[in-house]
Amino acid sequence: MESTLVLLKPDAVRRKLCGEILSRFERKGFTLTALKLLRLTPAMAASHYQEHSGKPFYPALIDFITASPVVAMVLTGPDAIKLVRAMMGPTNPVAAPPGTIRGDYATVMSENIIHGSDSPASAQREIAIYFSEQELI
Ligand code: GTP
Ligand code: MG
């Protein structure tokens, strides 16, 4: 059993796509083990995206992710990290096939709807940014 941190980014919340996206994960069979709506502080955003610090797109990425609320959740199930990434599709929606979340709902890399942890180490680190031990059900 594995857990992964998923964010429905500000564009997903603004466009009222949260229910549709959450529904995909429920139908797939994942268990929801934590869920909240929140607006990221600059410090949370910097911690979340620390691997991208210094890259040309980093300032715009931090501005985007802190601009308005996100939905954060922990999904749990067998191979959750890889399966969620497969359902999301590639980072660039231009490369994301129809049927994936980014392929169905996004057009540009800077507003690509969803985040999912990319490794067990990332998942552990990222879950701790958003949820306390008591909030993981
Ligand atoms: P996340 O789930 O958001 O972490 O996406 P990812 O794991 O598919 O991609 P990555 O971690 O490499 O990049 C994080 C985010 O930065 C992406 O979701 C994009 O929004 C943005 N990003 C990454 N690379 C580029 C780039 O070359 N140009 C632009 N404009 N944005 C980028
Ligand atoms: Mg990433």
C-alpha cells in the first residue's frame, strides 16, 4: 500500500473541476485518507517546489500556486504514486493524451490542473507540508 500527495491546483478550483477529478480517483479505487481546501503561503510553495528553485519558470510557478486556493489530498492504494501520475498525464498538456487529466482539462504547462508526488521520498516530504499526523485518517 502506498500514499501520494495530490494537489488540485488553483486553475482546477477556479474552473470548478474538483468534483470531476476527485471522482476519477474514487472510481479508480483509491482511498481518500486526507482532504482539505487551503491557500498556500509563499513558504509552503517554496518548500513544495524546492527542487525547481532558480529555474526560469520558478517565480511564475510560485505566483500561480499561491494565487488562490488549492485542494490538497492524500490518496492511498497499491502503486498510488505511479498510477496517479499515469492518470494525470505528462507535465506539458500538449503531450498529454486525451483520457488523462491534463489531456482532458489543460492546454498549457503553466496551468496544468494537478500535482502528484513523483516518488516515495517526495510523497513522504510533501504529505508533511500539508497534513499533520492527526489529519491522516
Ligand atoms: P507537478 O506535479 O506540478 O510537480 O508537475 P510535474 O511533476 O509534472 O512537473 P515538474 O515537477 O517538473 O514541474 C513542476 C511544475 O512546474 C509543472 O507542473 C509546470 O507547471 C511547471 N513547469 C515545469 N517545467 C516547466 C517549463 O519548462 N516551463 C514552464 N512554464 N513551466 C514549467
Ligand atoms: Mg513535480
